[in-house]
Amino acid sequence: MTQVDFYLLSRQENKAWLLFVCYLTEKIYSLGYKIAIHSPKQWQLQQLDNLLWQYKDVSFLPHRITNQCDSIEPIRLYAQEIKPIKATDVLITLNPIVQPFFADFQRIVEPISANPEMKQYGRQRFCHYRDQGYVINTHHC
């Protein structure tokens, strides 16, 4: 069954949230997993793309913004609602709604900033996963 992890941040600034996504991406990638990051907002993926290249001078996070399922990069950033290839292990979702293909992943990562609107969307996704019988891990950051 898919593992669901919510990361609740104490800050609400967008840049702090995206930097935390970079941290999670680096951590998950270092463990050998392939990652899909999904956001419906192209501008948000552009910001994340820039941050992933600059995140740390000593790290390299091979990634690409794509809407193709056959992309070979281990970290793929998606804006459209397409089903990423099954070879991807982890979905980091920056989306306000649950993606219909979430169960195809070994793990779902839900980073939630302290922004009130983001917290409300996060609560709705939490309830969806819980009501579907998924075990949810919550981390306070």
C-alpha cells in the first residue's frame, strides 16, 4: 500500500516552502528513489526548477520540467495532469487536490506550509487518504 507522509511546516512563505521541497527532493533522491513532483502551476515549477539547480553548491539533483511520461531524469517536474511512468517511486505533490493516480506510487509526500489556504487544502487531502484507509505519517518541521 502507498505510504503517505505529510510534512507540516511552521513557516508560510512560498520560498521557504519550495526550499523545503528541495530538501525533501535531495533526501529522497539520495536514497536512490525516482521522484515525480506535480504542480498545476507552471510558474511554481519554474521557481522550483531554479531552486533545485541552486539549492546547494555541493549537490546535484538531475531534473527536468516535462509533460512526457518517457522522460529519463530521476527527478521529473510535471505541470499537467498526466500519469507519470510507473518507474517513479515517489510523488511529491504541490497540488491542492489529490491526484487520481496517487496509488501508483510507493510513497506520496505532501509538504504543507503554514499558509491558511494551503493548510485547508492539506486537511482535505489528509481526510481523503484517511477515508481510503491509508496510514498517514505526519512530520512537524
